Amino acid sequence: MHTDLISSEEYDDLSEDDEQCFVEFEAKCRHNMNQMLDGEQSSEYIISVQQQYMAEVYSVAQECGITGISSPDLDKGGSHHFTAFSRFLLDAQGEVARIRVRGRRSRNSLSVQLRENTRTKIQHYVSRIREIIDKSTLPNHRKKVMRDKLDELLEELEKRRLNLGKTMLVLSVVLSGLSAASNATIIAAEGQAAIGHILSLIGMDKESEEAALSRLAPPPKALPAPEKKPAPPRQPINDLDDDIPF
């Protein structure tokens, strides 16, 4: 019995990064599988769906270069199947955990934990940008777009770590919008100044964070001492005398 555990639309939404694609694919398949099996009594149907999960997840793991999952034995039935399924599920969850833990390094490199004083200052400059937007000659619908973007930034500020990519996108959209105003010479200059202050504050906290991490990093391992070669055997005195030409 063939069971679709993931729709074509869900395939389209998967990440282009191989490891992240596997994590998302496994999560979708497992979620849909659990929904399909909720309250199900037929062992035959349960085994069929679980085998489909193993086959699809294993195939995608191979495609994405995930090597920590053993090939599932899909010929087992009864209690042997459930043992095989449990082992496969543990393998898959182990790989998901490994990828997520390793991925935190790249996430942290693209984010920063702001100091409370920095958050307060940024909120002040966001309020200043709102005032600049309000006195611009932009149409109301353009003003609303920029206000909504600033709301996104304020929401981001409430998180433990500020996403640098999202922040740069918000600020670039706002600055681009202000430059479209008819009184853009003054408006854009004021907006650019406020945005510049925000970027400077974020940059200082990121620099401080990286410096702190550098201090906490373990010292590099010392290179092993060069291997001492045994001294050549000393030549007997009699042999040395034979070399004297007189």
C-alpha cells in the first residue's frame, strides 16, 4: 500500500541546504505519519505507513548526504517490524539533533545578543524613523509598508538574539522607501542618520560578542615536539686512528 506522507507543495517549501532539507523533510513526514496513524487499529495499515516513512526518509537522507542512518529492513513484519522501526526512528532523530546542534554555530554567526541598553537605544531610533516617515510626502500605503517593517524590527528586538539578515532587510526597505519621497533630500538624510546609529549599535555589540567568544575559546593545541633521532654510534678509537694519514 502506497501512502503519500508529504505533498508536492511541501516538497517545494523544503530548504535548498541539504542538511536543513533533510531535517524539514523528516519532520513533515513524521508529523503527517503520526496524524495518519492517530487512533488507527489495523496493524497492517500501521506497518505500511511506517515502512513508507522509513523508505522516504532514508532515500532523502541518501540524497542529502546524511550517512548516519542505516538502510531500513522493509521486509520484516510483526514485532520484528516495530523493533526495526524504533531503531530507524532513533537513527533519524539522532541525525536531526546532530544537524541542529551543528547549525547553531552558523545561526549565531548571523545574529547577535544585544545588551539591554542597546535595545533601548535602538527603540529610540525606531521611534525617530517613524516620525521621519510621518512627515514625509509618501502616500499612506507606502508609509504603512514601512511602519509594518519597523514593527517587524521591534518584534525581532524582543527575541534573545537579533537576526542580522532580517534587520538589514528591514532597514534597507525603509531607507529605500524614504528616498522615494518628494522631499527626499532632507528626509533620506535624517533617515540614513538614524539607521546609521542603529547599525553602529548593533555592530559594537556584535564585535564585543565575538571578542568575548575569542577569549573563551580554548588555546590552540601545541604542536608535538620533534622526534629526537638517536645519535649515530661513536666510532671506536682504533678505527679513527686508521684514518690519520701519518
